[in-house]
Amino acid sequence: MVFLRSIINESTGGPHCEIEVLFRAAGDLPKRLGNLSAALSGQHLLQAKIYPLYAKCDAFYCALTMGQNGASMESVCQSIKEALGNDIISLKHKLVSASESAGRHEPTRYGSLDENGWATLLRSLASNFGTGAFSAICSTGLEMGSSRGIGLAQQNGCEDRFTLLMRGLDTLQGCGWGKYQLFKTGALPHNIEVRVFDNLECKAAMSVPRFENSFVRGYITGLLRSLLSDNIMVREERCIRKGDCYCSYVVE
Ligand SMILES: [Zn+2]
């Protein structure tokens, strides 16, 4: 299993540079990532986000976005070269403006309900319309996920699908639905698992019976269908409602 992305720490102003590193993981990814973080520490970076994208052959692709505070991009790149040595396949960098960087990673917030608000809404829907109401919520999520995925693909046609998937999940996270982690569970594109921590919807649905067709499951399904394959089905394998520590969505 390859860890694709951690929960984001949002961000600061100031100039950003974006560095893309393609390097061989050669079966020891933790060591390579450890070397990478050691190289980046002490560089006066305001933030560094690592977006490992996919494992392909024995290579591991990784993009970094950094906020700089007087750090020289050249010296950062030099440190990365020294840390990864012959494992580096390519190293590219460019400056991006803070607003461009923020615009790409911090989606606009729209109105949203808190946990109690959601609990009230779900109970009310269930008592008025039965569990069919949950199917409607799931379908709504599916439509929104699809439309987000299609929009992302149209705006960024040539970008890696996993990057787009993360941006789609950023939107979900940015709107307060929970914090996600994305895992690669196998070699095929759809071998992925999305974990959602502090899942707003499942917290709200703790006392709602037969709540399976959630908005989040629909959204993730729609996103994956629009970015990877039309016939993807997503199952919520683990859930805080069953006593698990997080909710886990896997492709069947
Ligand atoms: Zn859940």
C-alpha cells in the first residue's frame, strides 16, 4: 500500500515554488521520503505539501508545493538532489503566485450544516420519506462528484488523474465533510481507498438506522466515475457508525 496524501495543513501567503520530483522508490519508500523531509528541514520553508501521485514500475512520482521564506529554490533543489542521489529521474521547478497556489488548493467554501443540523435533516428525511430519501442524498452526491470531476478534467486535461482526484476530495474536505487520506492499494488505477476522518455525515447519522447511501459515498463514486471509469462502484467498508476509527471507501 502506498500512502498518497496526508491531511492538508492550509496555507500561508507569500511566494510559492512548485517542485516536481520523479524518483525511484525501489521498494523503500519510507526511507526515500525520510531523506526528502530531511533535505527540506532547515530550509526556512513555510510549508511543504507532498503529493506522491502513483507508483509506476519502481518509480514514485512526487510533487511539492512550498511557501518560501527567503529560501532559495536552487538550494532546495540541490538538497533534494543530494538526498535522493541516483534515485532521481527528473526534477523540475517553477514559481507560482500565492494566489494561484491558494486558488488551486483551497476551494471556495459554501454554506454547510453542522453535525446537529445534519442529524435533524437526516431524521426528518427518514421519517417523512423512508430510506429512499438516503438514496436521493447519495444520488445528489453522485451528481455533484461527477460534475466536479468532469469540471476538473476539462480545466486540467493533461494532469494526472490522481491529482485531479485529490482536488475533488479537497473540495469535499474544504466544505467541511471530513478530512481525507488517499491510499493506493494495488497496481490498477482503481485500486484505491479513501479514508474520511471526522466524517460529518456519519457522525450526524449515528442514531439513524440503515444509513448506507450517504452523500459522501455518492460524491466519491461520482468523482471516481468521471475521472477513472464509468462502472466503478464504491462501498463504505469501515464506518465510525460501526465503531471503526474512520470511514473507509473502497472500489468494488
Ligand atoms: Zn461512515
